[in-house]
Amino acid sequence: MTRAELLAGVLAASAAPRPIAPATPHGVWADVVLEREGTALLAPFTVVIVLHNATGRIVHLRFPTADLFRIDVLHDDAPVWSSVTGHKPIPITRQLDVPPGLLRLAQVIVDSTTDDHHALVPGRYTVRVAMLGTNFGVVVDKPIAFDVPATISDALAAKPGTVLTIAGVPYVDGGTPRLRDATGTLRLSRALGLRSDHSFVVRGFLDASGDERVFDVGRAAPAFEPSATSSP
């Protein structure tokens, strides 16, 4: 092939029509904020999604379903909770008009449990928000961590009214519901479940009933067990 033939081939290729990819609107991006009341297990948190439009004009974003976004909570890169669990996408094209400035698109409360309603394990997680439109796409990851539950001895030493998350095995003693761990036992304001051999995570505060300390149960969930979510 001569140099002239090679040049002619390059010019012909550049002149040929090419597929046009959907254009992403410049000057529009998403931000995610996690609003928390604490880092303890069973403490809910809120995912806030905000769109920024710096174009100075209304921008039209298009999505292939009625869902504008999805939220996933991942632990070791595996999803443990998702906003779309049990929900099939509705195949209706939806358009979102984003005005100039800031648009608070949504706020979703996550109750800090898994999809099957078990308490999370302590550790680090990733909250992933994805908006996948036909002309706009973004995935935002935010780190989040949960602390190890306090022990029952810590709860008994805390000031009454202090909100704590503890963990242990519930049992009934003479008709009174109680919780035990390696450091002691504690009376509960109510029974947690029928399985006395199953560990629970409990969030509440210490109160008093006569001369005895009582843990007032606000929220409770079975502790995560690998067998509870693993495939057979």
C-alpha cells in the first residue's frame, strides 16, 4: 500500500458515519449525604440525594424506568440491603426536569438491617447510590461504619436514659424477659422472640423498675448469621 492509498483510507474512515453515544448533560452532577444519629448498630440513617445544575438553565434527564435511582448497602462488596429488593422496575420512560442550582431529589431512611431483617454486623460498609438514565449516569459511593455493641456490664454502668445498642441471648426467668452475654444479665422491658438460643441486637436505654435496672427496648433484630442468608 502506498502512502497516498493509506491517506485516502484514513480520510474515508473519518468521513464515514459513526454511532452517536447519548450525551451526558455537562454541568449536572449528583451528591449524596448520609445523615446519622449515631454509629451504633440499629441506629437508622438517612440517604439524601442532591442534584447540582450549574448550566443556568433547566436540564431534562431521561430514565428508562419509573425509578430514578437505587440505593444499595454493601459489606465486603456484597449487597446486604437494597432499595429495590422485592420491587420490579416499572418500564415507563420518565423525565426529570432539573432547574438551575440545587435540587433535593430524595431522602430515604435506611433502618440499618439486612434485606431479611437481621441486624448488621459491626464493621465498614459502602452506601452506593446509582442513577442510570439514558442521557445521565452517575454512581456515588459513601463509606459508613457501625460499632461493636456495648456489653451488658457497660449498659448497667451507664447513666439512666443513655441510648445504647447491646447484644446477647434472650431468655425468660420466672416470667421476666432478660438478656445475657459474657459479662452479665439484664432485665428487658419486653420479650424479643421465641427462639431462646438465637442472639439479638437490641437498641434502647436503661430505666428503673423499683430497685432493679430495666433495659427499655426501642428496637431489636436477630443478629446476623451466615446461615440466615447463605444459599443451600
